[in-house]
Amino acid sequence: MCFNSAQILRKMTEGDIKYGLKVVLSKIQAACSKRSSELQDVTPRLVAVSKTKPANLLVAAYEEGQRHFGENYVQELEEKSRSPIILTNCADIKWHFIGHLQSNKVNKVLCLPNIYMIETVDSQKLASTINKNWEKYRQSDSKLKIMLQVNTSNEEEKSGISPSEVVDVAKFVLNDCNNLELAGLMTIGKFGYDLSNGPNPDFICLKKCREDLCQKLGIDWKNVELSMGMSDDFEHAIELGSTNVRVGSSIFGARAKP
């Protein structure tokens, strides 16, 4: 059962969430079996995107073994990460911020409990701000994981650096941001791509960005993740090498339209 838009008409139950999560994980496993031999030992991370969904449904997914959760909006991440039901029942939860992050809201994210990764760093300025402020909030000597968001589809309405900027921004993070760990590259890509036309060009572009980055900076490609793929295309993304997929509606059901 993959949840469709019609199901927004009824309230999702905790049982629905657990079933939806099992279905998604089985599809991830099936997609992994189709990957090239060099990718067979790389298990993709599932980030359950829970925006607009109540905390009890996140707890249901957590009880099923899910640990990584993603939120698009700072205020919603603040509310959920500090929710008593989350703090009590989800001690090992790992939060990914996956929305556009403005510099003036960086501290609101960095101070949150169990913040694990910011996937949407889209400029040297933002990277520098996060790096400077992480010293105030980090525990021990931990570095904050980040990804560089790449606008592979070159759409004006999307955030992200251009593919031609990836090497320079990555070099800046590696050399000048000692509080950050460059985990990889992320793209959203153009919505609704028709796979009958061949492999998704946005995913191919992100892979090429990683190849260039690793070649020019002397980095092992296995140390640079690719975050690509959402509910409608995560299986294809995994086949092409994604190590991090962001899935929401296939687990939690369709979101209500504002």
C-alpha cells in the first residue's frame, strides 16, 4: 500500500504509518539489488519526511525502527524536536533539515536537540554562518554534517548552487569550515520527470558533480554522499547511486494543501 492523495480524506493511523514504512523499506531493498556491483555494499539512508504530520505518527515510525526524519520548515522542526512525546519516546532520533535555510534562522536550527544534518547549504555565506555558530551549540568536538544543495535543473525558483560552483564551495567548506563535515551533495531535481525518456538528467548531473569534486580535490567518491530521490522517484534514484532518499507521502500519506 502506497498512500495516494485520496487518502488525505481520512486520518492516517499509526498502523498505516508502520505499514507504509515497511513497504518503502522493501522497495529500497529491491532497488539496491539492481545497482551496479560497486554500489552493492552501500546501503541508502531513508529520511522520513514528516512535515505537517503530528508527532504521534513520527513515534509510530520510530517504533518501527526509523531513526532519520526530515523537516522543511524551521518552526515545525522546532516544535517537533522539542515535543514532549518525541523527547520521551524517540531518544535516538536524528533530524535532517531539508528546507531552504535563511542565515538569520541558522541559530534556531543549530540549538535544537538531536539535529543531525543540514542538507540544504546553498552558498559559502550560509556555510560560513553555520560553521561560526555551531561552536555555541555543539556537544564535545562533534562536527555538524552538511550537504551542498545543487540546482541541477537550473530552475530559478529553486535554491542551490550551480553545478559549476560545486568544487569551489566544497573546497571552502573543507578548508575554512573546521566545525562542519561535508557529507555530500543534494538535489531536488525537476518534478515529474518521465522515466520513459531515460535516466533522470538531474541525478546524472549530481553524479557528475561528485565525480568532478572527487577528482579535483582528491577525495574517495565513497566519502561523498548523494541525496537524491523522493516519494515519486526514490527507487530510480537508488538504482543510480543515491545514498540518501527523502520520502514523505509514501510513508505518512498525502499532505493537506493549504
